[in-house]
Amino acid sequence: MAYHRYDAVIVGAGGAGLMAAIQLAGKANIAVVSKLYPTRSHTGAAQGGVSAALGNTEEDHWEWHMYDTVKGGDYLVDQDAAEVLTREAIDAVYELEHMGLPFNRTPDGKIDQRRFGGHTRNFGETPVRRACYAADRTGHMIIQTLYQQGIKHNVNFFDEHHLVDIIFTDDGACCGVVTYEIKTGEMHVIHAKTVLIASGGFGRVFKVTSNALAGTGDGVALAFNHGIPLMDMEMYQFHPTGIYKMGILLSEAARGEGAVVRNSEGEAFAARYAPTLKDLAPRDMMSRFIHQEIKEGRGIDGKDYVLLDFTHLPEEVIDEKLPDITDFARTYLGVEPKKEGVPIQPTAHYAMGGLPTNVEGQVIRDPQGTTVPGFYSAGESACVSVHGANRLGTNSLVDLIVFGRRAGKHMYGEIQSNDWAELPKNPMDRAREQIDTLLSRKSGESVADIRKEMQEVMMDDVSVVRTHEGLTEAHDKIRDLQQAYKNIAIMDKGHIYNMDLLEGLELGNMLECAETIVAGAIVRKESRGAHYREDFQERDDKNWLAHTMTYRESDGSLRIEKKPIVITRFEPKERKY
Amino acid sequence: MEVTMRIKRFNPETDKKAHFEEYKVEVEGTDRLLDVLNQIKWYIDGTLTYRRSCAHGICGSDAMRINGRNRLACKTLMQDLGKRITLEPLIGFKVEKDLLVDMEPFFAAYKSVKPYLIADDAPSSGERLQSPEERHRFDDTTKCILCAACTSSCPITWTNDEFVGPAAIVNAHRFIFDSRDQGAALRLKILNKGSGVWRCRTVFNCTDACPRDIKVTEAIEQVKRALISGEVNYTEA
């Protein structure tokens, strides 16, 4: 075992983690832990853009961006947080440019901006150009740029270290993490004054997802197992345009540039459901429109997919502004988007829920907002909540840079005023025992089988449309799989690059996430944003204008509490586009 | 269809040297090679080891030698590979286990070219201006995902540990030709050394290997030309 001591340890080297690291670099002694190499982080897969009301190509204001964010989130957004998000987005985007991010440019040399789903001028009038972008690889350029800054500032990277535990004192303060060095199998205790969980989402709980294989919710699940609540876990976004069966994302930027979704009759049907924004209606709605078209028999060839049509776009728009996603269609489907429609279906994409935090990135432990000393989260692993019941396209990247930056800055204050809390005795025992058990068990349940069953039931019963019956079935299934998980056996018993062991550990984390998603979806007896209940089709502001906070009780059961949302500027209204 | 996967295996905890193992598997032509590796790992042999994450050619984890050519496993479909497929780790790197190699020297070479914007003139508010032409000048080299397919395909890197390799030059190019950057002279000096661009023999393996279709050899040539002329043109190649 190795022992290290840092002012701050940041778990996850995606956009949020690196943005926080850069705030602290040179001022504090920090470690950035990633189970991958940092540039492999899933921020790099983001395509379309990062929104900020720069007003470079037409009039825009952060208040309009805030309104769109609140309305897009079906009023489950905490409006104080949405105000921070949209105001600070402007400076954060400029900061990325100053770091070297190669944004596309307007003819007069400013950052170019384009349209995106749900982003409008003057409180809903018509689409607005707000998304700053670098072709259709904006996330790639963000992760590259931030990693480059990390190199410049000599950040200590713990590459290929898997998070296996988070350490808390008896008083409930966070004081470090335990990692498993993938290359050697050695365990590391990293003692720290502050810990930031920026470990991303958990799309891999679903069968069809745009998420990386690494998106397994490690940080979220481990914190939950230490009594930290999770917020709004039932709010899981399905992106309308994933490549059929594979789930690979085809950015909303396609529709921002003019592509449309068509059914078997060739109809661009979104206009029928959302007359104003048409194909730029928010993702939850677009996914439901597609679901409805397929249900009514207008899927292509009677199957469960529709077509994303680029054929009417000028060739130079496809080549200059959408090169990657059109290349995906060619590579994976053998389809030339300039000539024919691309088969798509909704794909599990983004967790609006996660570790509850305040606007400084501090994790809170109850509906009153009591903070957990030393413990932070930012990015997809966190729930601030700026996305409410449905995140707008581009706002994930905005979230990373705004709240990653804020968390880093606030951590600096805590580092200066606090000393290291004393570690509990043998902080790595729990993880060590878990790993030793997996390495020594000779036979048992298959990780791949359990994972497959989990992904299938989550896709069938907990995706775009939900019912009490399906959810209850999914709940029972997940509980059964959790029992089976206790007896998993892995095949690789070695110590060097044991990826089989890691997949075993990741499955445990995914099951935790899946269970809380289902539990939240069962109790929320209404339809709001991404959470659509066929048996409760209306939004119920009287009872459910509230976050859910889910706790693991000591007897293993779950307890769910409500947390009131913060309304500052925009009273809930019916959500029409 | 049934295919035979011939995979070079090496477990440092049990093997003295590498050997090939064969797996017969049922696949669809539209499966990614990565899907098939996962199928073997999940259902046949959990010790089979390789890196992977995004599974659609954007994170750069799963470059390997596929039927003798460097490719990403997640961007290669089975229908393009025939019935007997040979997989080996990237060459020119130390093999850690099976298809997984030591990436540290690769990242060290990348870091040696100072791959970050060097500029001290950020405006106090707003963005720096850059014309679309200036932005376009280095567009191609911004696409690099650091997968090492190019560097590992370069015969110079197989025998010369000093050479920074094509990927590092690509990333130097991305900054040298960025009109906002002030570090071109510094990077050109680094690439003018014995470990730099003059090692390149214009074999074009790198360009062929790049899963992002970056014109790698062309980028290296542009750096060479900038060194010879002593000038960096920010709008035209």
C-alpha cells in the first residue's frame, strides 16, 4: 500500500475535474485521479457546442438562456443555480478561448455560434444562435485544451487509478480516497483536505447508450454507500438521435444546422408536435415524439427506428460543421448522409441527477442544504440542480466549466483555512476485502450476464416511457441482480492490468445507480421532463415541484425525501414549444 | 458468420514470452472489432486485456495492430477483416499485457513539444480575434486523439527511441500554426533537434494509420518547411 497526502484530490479528469484542477494548480498541492488517461474521458465525446449568451451573431442575453434552461428542465431546475450557470457561462467560454480552445469563428473573427434544441430568443419566440462550437468535436477540444493546461501547470496526474473507496471521518467529513492502481494492483490511500468527485455519469446501466464503457457511476455509487443522498436520479435523459442499435450519438447540432427527423411516410413529424421549435424541441420531447411515431406504426419498415435526414443540407455545411457525426454514419452504418437518411433511435445519454450540491460544488446531505465538510462534486456526477428534469443540449459542457471552476475556487478557500482531518483506522480495509474476495472466489455468477440483464430491464422498463407495472418489475429484477452480484466470480485473478476485476467492481456501482433510478421513478407519480409516466401523464406541481433525495438506510433499504426547488424569476407554466 | 480471431497474448505474471491464441466466434459483419473482443472477454476468456472506453473512435484508447495495420478496434467493422483475423499490440512500445502497451513514452514525447497555447495577450474581456482562414490553417491537426496509431506505424520509431514521433509533431503543428500562439520559435527549435522532424523519412505510414484522417505526413512537411524558411504562415499552407 502507498500513502499520499495532498491538499485536494480530484476524481475524474474530464471537463469538470480538469477545470477545477486548473483553478488550484500552482496554488495548492493537488492530485487528479482517473481510471483512464485524461484525454480518454467522456467529455471528449461531446459534439455540438457549449452555450453562452455572447451575442456574437445575433442579440442574446443570459436571462434568455436562464429562462430556456428553467423551462427546458420542466421547472425542476433550482433557479439560483441556473442564474449562476448562464451568467458565468459567458466568462467561462472566454476563459476557454484564452486557454487556446480553437472555436469556429465568425467572418469578423469572433467565436461563431449556432442553434441548438430549446435555446430561444426573447423567452421562447424563435431559435437563437447561442452554442459556441468547434466543428462537431467541441467536447474533444475542451478535453484537449484543459489537459494541455494541466500539463502546462504541472498537475500531478494519477492515470489509470480506479476509485475504490471514498474516506470519511467518524464525524462525516470527507478526508480522502482509496484508489487501485490498474497497472500494478497496488492500493493507494490519498489523504486530502478536500475531495472532488467529477467521475461522470452512468449511461452504461442502459442497453442502448451514447456513453463510454467507462460511464459506470463509480463516484456516485461509492458516496451513496457512505450515506450521502442522491438527488433526482429518476431524471435520466434519452437523446433522440442515437445510431440505431449502437446508441452512438449524432449531435443535435445536425438539427441546429437544419437536419430533420422523418418517419416512414417521409414526414418531418416534429412540426406536428412542436409547431414553433419543430426539430429543435428539447430532447425529452423529441424522444417521446419518436416513441409515439414508432408506436403508431410509422417507424421505418415497421421497425423501431426513424431517419435523421441531412440530404437537403449544403455539402459544405456537412463537411465543415458536421464532419465527425456524418463520418460515424458512414463507418458504422455504411450510410452516406449526403444521399440518404440515417437510422436513429433514442439513446441513454445523460444523468440530470447525481450527488446533490450547492452552487459552490459542496455536496449536501439533506434537504436543508447542510454541507459535507471537504466533499465536492461537479459535472455529470453532480446535481446542482441546473438541468432539472431535462437538460438542454450544450448545457452539460456549460455545467462542467462553470461549476468545475466554482468548485475549484471554493476548495482553495477550504484548503487555506483547514488542516487535514485524521484518517479513520485502516481506511482501505473495505475495498481491500472486496477485491480479495473477487480475486479468490473460484466460481459464481457471471458479471457479463448480470450486466446484460440489468441493461435490458432498464431499457425495457425505465427509459423514455414508464409505467408503475414496468417499474415495479424492474425494481424486483434489480434487487435480484444485486443478490446475484454478491456471488460474482471473475476469470482474471492476476494483479497486473486486471480489467476483468474492474468490470466486476463497476457492475456493483452500476447496480446502485440503477436501483436509485428505479426507486425515484416509482415514487414520482407524475410526468415531468425526461420522466414520463404513462399512468400519470400530467405534471403535478402541487405534489411534485420538488427534488427527490434518496438515501441508503443502514438496513439496506432506501428512503426517499423531497427537497423544495428554488424559484427566483420564472413561475412554472405549461411547457409548450 | 464464424471467424477465427488470432490474438497475440502475453501475461507478465505467467508468461516468459508472447504467443498466439485462437478463438472461434460467431459475429455479424456490422459488429465492431471491439464488440468481438468484448464478447471473447465477457464470455470466453476474462483474462484477455486491452484498453477501451468510448467505443466510437473518439477517445483513442483501443489502437492496435489489426491484420498488420494500425487501427482502432472500435472503428473497424468485422465485414472488412476477412475470416481469419490477427490482432497484435502496437509495435514500438513495451507490451504490458496482451494488446495493452506502455503509453508513458508516447505521452512524454507529446509533452516535450509544449502542447499548450503559449500567449500572454489575452484580452481582459471577450475573446481574442482569429479569422476563419487563420482558424482553418491548423484545423486538421486539432483532430488528434492521441491514440498512437501513427507513431507506432512509423518505422523510424521502431529503431530510434529518441524520435518524438508523428503524433508529437502533429500536436506541435496544431500550436505552431495557430495565429494566437507565441511559442512557434520555441517548438520549432525543439523539433529542429536530432529527435525532431528531420528523422522523418516521409514513409506515409502515419497518414495511412490515422483513424481521424489527419494528413500527418503533410503536417510534418509543413513544420520542416517552416524550419527551412524561418517563417510561419498563419493563413496558407
